[in-house]
Amino acid sequence: MNKKVEITICLGSSCFSRGNRDLVSFVQDYIAEHKLHDSVNFKGGHCFGACNKGPVVIINGQQYYSLTRQKLGELLNDCFNINK
């Protein structure tokens, strides 16, 4: 059995106001579009201590900073080996 991909999105006020509000729905839509519900553990977290670098998302323990929909989509495509 493959290990689930862990995606944690910062829901702290700074990251949320810098774009994670939009990225939450983006990740949810991405998971649904690619039928990845059984392959992902997607959750919110509170403040990862990098407020000035937000929005911040952690994928399998690796923090990613200043994310946009495009950047996050590319990371997810790489993570799940999906070619767009």
C-alpha cells in the first residue's frame, strides 16, 4: 500500500490573507479533479513561523513559500506524477 501524501496548508491570519484562502479551494478542487481522495491527507495548520514568506504549504514535510495557484499546481503535478 502506498503512503498518503501529506498536505498541510497554513491557516494563520497572515498566510490566509496572503492567498491561502484561495489555495484551500484550489487543493480541494485538484484532489477531486484527479480523484486523489484516497491518496492524500489534506489538512490545515496554524502558523508555521514563516509569516513573511506566505502563503505557506507543507507537502510531505517540505515547506513551500510564496505560493500561487500555478506554483502549487506544478508542485502537486510533480508530487503525483501528473503531466499537464
